[in-house]
Amino acid sequence: MLFKSLYIKLRVILKNEWFKMFVLFFIIPISVLSIYMEICLLLGLKSNRYMPTFSYILLIIVLIMELIKHRWSPKMMGIMHDNLIYSMVFGMGLSICICIILYYPFHKGLRLDPEYIRILLYQIGIVGFIEELWFRGMLLTCLINIYPKYKAVIINSLLFGLMHIMGGIGAILSAFFIGVLLCLIRIRTKNLIGCILAHGFINFFGIIFI
């Protein structure tokens, strides 16, 4: 009975059009990009630094097309004025705690560099914005419509962790943990802005500290 129940639920997920779009236009492109960069690293080749940006631009175009097709409003994705300040403060506070736990024990010191501003803006405005639209905006909303919130969070965070598979088991586990906390921000504040800021700052401090 347990396996039959899991099979039925899995079929529900796989038949969901949003889930299919998520796999086709997020998991596959990011996986290809990760493999490409890994091959360049192994062969000692210089990878195209702009390729990640182009990949994200492609994803945001596809996302906008799907939002228009399904008539989703920004508010349905969590982009709204309601609880904005609370979401930002909650997201920033939680991201600082995460950075202290994950990065501080391994940091190699910090030096001031003007390049950090560009890195921070890129991580918030490109990486954080687009990944959060996909994961905590679109995917989490769809999953919550199918499952109880705790199951939706686990599935969402597991997929988020698996997206970081090229970084090894450590990257998968840390991404899963971060994914759970980002889902918590989204559910608690009902606003995506805090998730975007938290995601961007977590990535930023991971880059400059490690």
C-alpha cells in the first residue's frame, strides 16, 4: 500500500506541467552548465564567465512566458508589498546566522575589494532573483497545492540540493539545509523578497570567505 501510494503521488507530480517545465528548463540547463565548467576545470581550459548569465537570462525568459501562459500574477509568486520589511529583515537575519554556521569556521580572512560590490549585485539580482523565482516562487507554490507544507518543503529542498550535485555530497547537504530555511522565509512571511536577499547574501559570503 505504501509503494502504491508513493507511486500515485509521484504520477501527480510528474503530470504537473510546472514540474515538467522546472525539469526541462532548470535542472537540465544548470546540469549542462555545471558539467561544462567542470570539464573546463579538469582540462585546464578557461570557461566563458558570461555563460552563467546567459543561462539565467534564458531561464527568466522561459519563466515569464509560462507566467503569462498560466496567468500568474507577481503576487502569486510572492513578489508584493505585503510584509516586505518583515520579509527583508527576517531573510537577512536568517542568512547571517546561516553564514556564521556554514562559512565562518572555514574562512581564510577578509580583504576589502571593489569587486565585491559587483559580486553581491550579481548574486542578489541575477542568481538569487531567478533561482528563488523558480524554487520558492513557482515550484514551492505548486507543491503546496499538492502536498502538506512540510512535504512540499522537503521535496523543494531536495531538488534544490540535487541541483548542486557537481559540488559533491557536502554541497548537496548544505544546499538542502539552505533550501529548507529559504522555504521557511517564504512560508513565514508570504513574501519572496526576503528569500532573494538571503540567497544572494549566502552565496556572496560563501564566495568571499571560502
